[in-house]
Amino acid sequence: SCHSVDETQARQVGPALWGIYERAEERVLESGDANAVAYVYNSILIPEAYHVTAEPDYPVGLMPPNYGEVLTEQELADVVAYVLTLGNPDF
């Protein structure tokens, strides 16, 4: 309920996730991450590391910073894989 996951890209509490693979690929260079997978993974573990700007802006500190403590590595990998499939015809 925090992020929309369909092609409407409706604004919710957090940014829309549809097509995030394209945005992640664009942000890899500025983030210093190795690739889109690492960018999404790190965005989940350290949400304040990558602030998505919008109008109006998303408030800082909304996404819980403890997913690394409550999810296993496999669960994190599954979430990353799922998120990267949203609107990605090649995934």
C-alpha cells in the first residue's frame, strides 16, 4: 500500500515502482552502485541513501530502515527480483 505497482504509477506514500528498472539503470552511475539490482537492494536496506524527488516531495524517513533485520537475504533477493519485474518486458 506504500508504493503503486501497476502502470498507472499512481502516487502513494512512496514513489511508484512500475518501470523502476529503467530509473534504477539511470541512477546507477550517480549512486555508485554496480547495477540496477544493487541499486534496488541498497534502496531497500538504506532508504535514506537515495531520496526520490517529486512534486510535492516525499517526506524523508517514511520507509522503515530495518528491512535488513526483518528479512532474510533470500527474502530481500525475492523482493528485489519482484520489483525489477514491474513493467520490465525483459525480466
